[in-house]
Amino acid sequence: MQKKRSLSGLSIVNTRASHQAEPLTAELTAQGATVLQYPAIRIGPPADFAPMDSALAALLQDEFDWLILTSTNTVESLAQRLAKVGTTDNLAATAVRVASIGPATAEAAAQRLGVQTALIPEKFVAESLASALAVQPGERVLLPQSEIARPFLAEAFQASGADVVQVVAYRTLTGQGGDPVPQLFWEGRIDAVTFTSPSTVHNFLKRLKAEGGNASMLVDVAVACIGPQTAAAAVSHDLPRPLETDEFTVPGLVQALVEHFQEQTPKVRAH
């Protein structure tokens, strides 16, 4: 149940890519926060479509046992490319089983690819997905991911004897646009920053530095992260200790912020 105390009077930075920012913005706004948009990342196409096109052609020919979807960006990239090399109707007609990292990815897969997810891990992280999906020796697994994705899943499935085809579905680039966050940091007008992936952490700091800021600006703000890998990325950059979330989702992230600020004495600032 949602806590009664809201985030009213607080300014919180949303670092998600512009096309993904709305759900988090809506959740924070519903709690009374002023949401500042500062896209840390943007999504670009692969440098070379050939490996993905080849994998998708094999997928449509029913040559894979599992399709692993690790993000909504992966789903969107596949949907866009399938529109050029095939159709999502063809994909739904195959016997491939789909594993999704979490419910948001599963929902995107149903809407954009027309396929139902057979497996969602208990925790929405790669380690939990690898444990939950007991691939068999000889099974063929298609793993489309970001260019900078960790090799963990591919290595885990290969260790189980699976034949893994790993392809780049998209590139993660530094974001642009949004609110004047570096200036607002200098003015002490930011209370929290949210991160939803390791790449949002790395690219946020890259962008902040390029625009006249630095990591020390976050010393007095709350840092909220989805998932242990995102939190580890924040720690690696010496950011304040990330808030822990019980659930690795956008609602879980917002709930962690609500609970954190319940314990704080509100700052009095001239906005």
C-alpha cells in the first residue's frame, strides 16, 4: 500500500531516455514531486544490421528454442527491424519460447511483437533470469542486447551447454536535451536523482561533466537505483550510497524515495 507521505516540494531528476521517461515521471508527479528531465541516454541503431537480420531470419524459420528479452529497448528494436525483414505475425507463429527480464518487458513483447512470455524471473535481474531458465544442452538461444550489455547471460547459458547467438539490437548513446540540471545542482535545487540502468549512471556523469558539472554535486542528494547492477555502477563512481529497493521496478524505485524522505527533515529552500 502506498505511503501517505508524498514527495511534495522535492525536485527529482529523471535520467531515463526521453521515449521511456513518462512512466517514472507520472509516478513521481503523482507523489507530488517536481520532475526534472535530463536524459542520460538515447537509443541508436546497431552499427551493422547484418548479424541481427541474420538472427531474425533464423528466428522466423523456427531455428531457436528461446528468445531472451532483457529490456523494452530490445523489444522495440526487434519490432522495428522485424517490420523490415519480416512481420511480428510470423514471429507469433513460431514455436520459440520467450523469457523476459520483467513484467514491463513482457508487456512490451505482447504489444509490439505479439508473443507471450513463458518465463519471468522472481527478481528482475540477469542473475535471477539465468537461474530460472534451465536451458538444456544443445538448445538454441537468441540473445539480442545492447552493444554494452554484460556478457553474464550469454556465458551462463553457454555453460549449460546451449548454443547462444548473441547480437547487438541497439546502441546506448549519451542523451541530450531536458532541463538545466547542472545549473540547478549549483543552486542547490535538486533533492534526488534516479537511475534505472548502469548506462544511465555512466552517461549521466559523462553528460554532467561535459556540461560543467561533476559527481561531487550529488553529495547531498538522494540517489535511487533500480537493481543491484545499477547501484553498483553508482558506487563505482563514488556517488552517495544508493537507496535500496525491494522491487526492481519503477513503482519500487518511487516507493524507496517516499520511504527515504519520510525519514528526512524537509529542507527549506527558496525556489
